[in-house]
Amino acid sequence: MESLQIARTDIGLRSEIPVSEALAIELGLTADEYARIIELLGRTPTYTELGMFSVMWSEHCSYKNSLLMLKTLPRSGGRLLVEAGKENAGLVDVGSGYAVAFKIESHNHPSAVEPYQGAATGVGGILRDIFTMGARPIAALNSLRFGDPTHRRTVYLVRGVVRGIGDYGNSFGVPTIGGEVYFDACYNDNPLVNAMAVGIVRTDRIVSSVARGVGNPVMIMGSSTGRDGIHGASLLASREFDEQSADMRPTVQVGDPFAEKLLLEAALELIEAGCVVGMQDMGAAGITCSTSEMSAKGNVGMDIDLDAVPLREADMSAYEILLSESQERMLVVIKQGKEELARAICRKWDVPLTQIGVVTDTGLLRIWHRGECVACIPASALVVGGGAPVYERAWKEAEYLAATRAFDQQAFEQAHQHHSLAALLEALLARPTIASKRWVYEQYDRHVGTNTIERSADAAIVRLKELPGKALALTTDCNSRYVYLNPRRGAMIAVAEAARNCVCAGAEPVAITNCLNFGNPYDPEVYWQFREAVLGMGEMCRLLGTPVTGGNVSFYNESQNHAIYPTPTIGMLGIIEALEHITPSGFQREGDVVYLLGWQSDRLDGSELVLMLSGHLQGDAPPFDPECEVRLQRTLLTAIRKGMISSAHDTAEGGLAIALAEAAIVGEVGATIHLPWMPTIGHLFGEAQSRVVVSVPPSRAQEFEHLCQTEDVPCIQIGITGGDRLNIDNVGSWQREELRATWESALPRLFDLPAVVSR
């Protein structure tokens, strides 16, 4: 740390490259933002400082176009231990001195440029957000969106992303236990890769991402720093795709899951030994982000010597070192006097630990390189809530709604009345969005750590070994077609379905994390979609009592050819208070009574069937009443906890007919179904919400019906389980294994192909 002994008075700032407004614009800043930087500093920034502002004031890091709307969400209360956005991940109290840390984030743009490393490092980054808080990761999930599955590029992206997720998670040793995969042409150029991680931590071992204690050493922990990922946040993640995007592979980080596993163990042992004051992942914007955010949160400064940073490439400039997004690195503030113990722990795990600075009382982030000061910035000037700009963009209702809302269902049904209902069911089962995702999830290790409970429920389930008898239900959900057709209602449905899936599995939904994927916020129609979706999400979260713990906003998900559907992905956490409450989605035994619980409708708005037959997304979002949804979930969870329910499966894409087929396939028990209405394509394949197919032992049927009547939730007896066939009166009869073959073979036929290349 010899260079840090340089006199701190009259610092001469060196600018390696002449700085101008044009250069600022080239780095992604606006002319007004450049003027604001000069005003904050009282001078022209150095080149290195300009780079630091460009990453920290980028959309990806500053949330400058979304923060005002995010503040309208319910961000505290319930079981939350910290308010949303205050820490690296959300914290939910699960009792007995333990908390669950969980978060979801996007790695969309890197995955579009380099799908394997983009997806792999997305998993690595979200895992670090969990264990830098002191939590041991116990589960990973994902939400993936790809383009037309018949396109060569889609096949390339799917194979690369799935392999990247699997290789990183499997090597690190965390089970990937759940997720979702959708296919739509709007994602042809811009796939969505949203990664979620969950961890468990003792509440007395939680670590904050804060710097405190003047004189405490600031250390970099983990891998050395290279040139990979420079400007990943400000250029790759904060702009649209164009013809130059394919040449941006150097901005995509490269991951090493084995190094991250060692980093995890060393970090948790440092925390247990009482060495750590604060710790933060070096993700987007690298050293710049971690030093500025930790300093600003603690109302302190830092003096940083870049000559002390371990490098893996020669002649790196200060600009490159500060903006590098090399993976498997963390910034940690160590308690004075604990340095040698910290080094010994890291040596044990073969994890490099190097002091690069000290905490100061100046409030300034002062950076030295080769004996000269190259940056001197108030830490607060760089961060959200400090100097970073905040905007509310212009918005207007999307004009495309005039066309989608013109959907004439009667005319549609008449045009397609010649179709066999049985053939439509079989065709829908093979649709890539509905078909079994076994081809995907079998590439992930779902059982490492031995916490995963394999019950084929509507949500993934992981036991809490620290709290015997308890488990977590976890899910990621969003039908972006609904959000496109009606952003507010579609976002409400995304929250409701995520909660409903947890309830179907036997869990009480308690909190969400979100990953908000949208197009260019400077487009008024896109910003309207975003605004409406956030308002809808907030309304549904308040009704369900599931506050938002935090998450991620990803704008600019579009190219010159395609703008994605607005996709506010919901990661839902539910708590299962007793393992006997775990409820599978498939029929379980012969002779159970099958009920449709909830409100039936024959509307086809936004359905997979309409898209399949017409090639166009039409109508409004499906029928949905949020108050009815709350009653449905409360009633179903009560019935499950009282032992009335053998199985529960919500109706989603493909409607009631697909839900029945899936229940028979997954449970390996057939059923004979007598619908109380003359079956039409609307009754069978409409996607109205707040409906669940349940099976109930005959001995509990009367009690179940009485509960539903008391709670004013419709329950209609529609059949009996049994046999090896699914029979739906006036529709068709199928061998259960025939349905399974159709459902499970669709994706392998599309993607289990010889390796393809991107060009």
C-alpha cells in the first residue's frame, strides 16, 4: 500500500485522454448528464472519471428511468427484514433465527451476444449476490424466453443458454430446481435470460454491503482482473441491439464456477470468524460500483490503489481496471486487526485476498494508479439516491391495442368450427411453450445438496434442513402475451399465477422478487407498458400481502427488427409450514373426485389456441378478478392444510383441457371427465384465471364443497380419477402414455439436434 502514503493535499488529477461532451455521448451519457458531472465536480472530469460516471449512471446501474415507478411498489412489511433495494438481495424471515435471501436478475444482452458465457455468468452473478450477504445458496431457478423455435439462431441460443446455466450451476454445486421457458418470435434477436437464486442465512450472520470504520482495510477477494466485460453495463446492457452487437463479445464476461465455489466457502468462513465489516459482489461496473456503493451507504470514502489490484493482463489502464467486469471477485472491508486471520482463511480455500485500499472519512472515492491520482469523486455522486439522475419519461397508451382489442371471438369460433377438439388438444400439447421442458431441466442437476423435494408440484420445493419440517416453494412466472395485450392486468396475472402456483404446492406466498424486461424507455409506448405493469404488480402484491424484496430492471430489449413483449418476470417465495402440506400437481390415486375450483369462462383472449390457429396474438388479457383470486388462494390453502386435497394444478396456457391432460400425465393416473357445459373451444382452451383443477378423496368431498360454499368460491365436480386413459365426454379419449409421448417429445424434436453455429 505504499502508493497510498502519497500526500492527500493538492492532488493533481491526470486525464489520459482529452475529455469532451462528444466523448461523454460516445460512452452513453447525454449532453445534460455531462454538464451535470461538471457541476458536481466543479471541473472537467478526467477520462477515468468519465468512464466511472458512464457505467454508474447507465440504465443498468442507476435505474434512472425506472426508479420513480419502482418506489410505488410495496417494498417493506410482512416478513421482510430489509426494505427492497437496501441490500444485494431480499431477506425474508422464516423463523427460529433464520432468513431466506433471494433475488432474480437478467443477463439478456450478454446471452444474445454469447449465449453460453452470458447465461453462465448470469448464474454466477446472482449466486454472489446471495452469498455476499452471508447466505448459503440452496437453489437456483430461471426464466427463459426465446424466438421462433424453427429458426436456426433460436436453436443456437437455446442450446448455448441451457448448457451455460447447467454447466455453471452443476459445477458450483447448487441445484437448479425450477423455471419456465417460452417461445415467441418477438424474442428472435433478443432472448431473455433471467436467473434467480435462493439462500439460507442465520439472522445474526447477515452481512451488509456497507463500508464502515475509518482505517479499515479494503480488500479484493477472488479472481484477478482482466479486460473482459468492460462497459458491459453501460454499452451492452443499456442500449438496443443493432448490426454492431455481434461484435461486442469482449464485453461479455467469462465465468469459472469452480473458483466461485471456493469464493463462497471462503466468504462464509470469513463471516463466521467475525472478520467482515461489509462485502459486495463485483458485478456490473466492477470495482467502480462496489467501492462507490459501499462507501456511499456507509457515508465514508475510500482511497484505492489500482497498482495493488491483481491483474491477469499486462498494461491495463486505470480506466480498464475500474470498469472491468471480470467474474468471481468481491470487495470486502475487513476489521482492523483481523487481516492475518482473513488471509489465513483465504489461503486455506486457495482464494486470493489482496488489500487495495482503506476506508477514509472524506466521503471521496480517490483512485491512484502508477503514483498519480486519476479520480477523485464524492462517492454519493455516482450512486442511486445521490448524484445519479432520475427521470420520468413521457408515456402514452400503445396504439397497437386498437387492433388487438378488435378480436371477434364469435367470428373466430365460426372460422375454426371444423377443427376436431381432440386434435386441438393434441396440437396444443406439442406447442413449444406448453410442451414438457424435460429436455431442458434434465441438463441441470436438481438434487445436489439433497434439499430438493421431487414431487412434481406447480412450484419447485426445497426443504430447509435448518428448520426441520419446513420447506420453501419457489416459482418464476409471467405470461408476457397477457402483459402485451393489457400491461396492468397482465402484470397482476403474473403475480397472481406465481402465488397460485405456490398455493397449489401447499405454500403460503410471502414475497416476490422481480425482473422487469422491457424495450426502449425513451419510446412513450414502451414506457407506458412499463408504468402500467409496475402499477398492476404493486396492486396485486398489496392484495396478496407479498411485498417486493427487490430485483432488476432490464430495458432496451429490442433490435432493429423486434421489440420484445413486455415481460415482468415474477420470482415468488412461499413457505410450507409442514411437509405433509406438500401437494403434487398430478392425479394421485384411483377414485378421487375431480373438481374445477374457481370461475369458468369461455373467453379465448390472449390464448395459445388463438395464436396457434390464427398466427396472431389477439384480444385482451384473459378474464381476471383480483378479489376472486385472493379468495381462491385462501380457500385452497385452507383445504390443503386440512388434508382435503390429493392434487392441485392451476389452469394456465392451453386452458382447462391442457390442465387435465397434464394432471393425468404427471400423476400417471387417468380420469373420466364430464363437463357441465357443452364443450366448445372457449370452454376447453380459454385461459381465464383463478381456476385450479383439484382431486379430493371421496371421504372429504362433502367437507370440501362446504368449505368452498362458505368462502364463496365455485367448485364444480367434473369427474373421477382412475384408469390409464383420459376421457373427456364429447371431446375425446386418449391413452395416458400417448399424451405423454406427444407432450415430452416436442422439444427434443426441435432442439436435440447436431450442433449448430450462430451464423
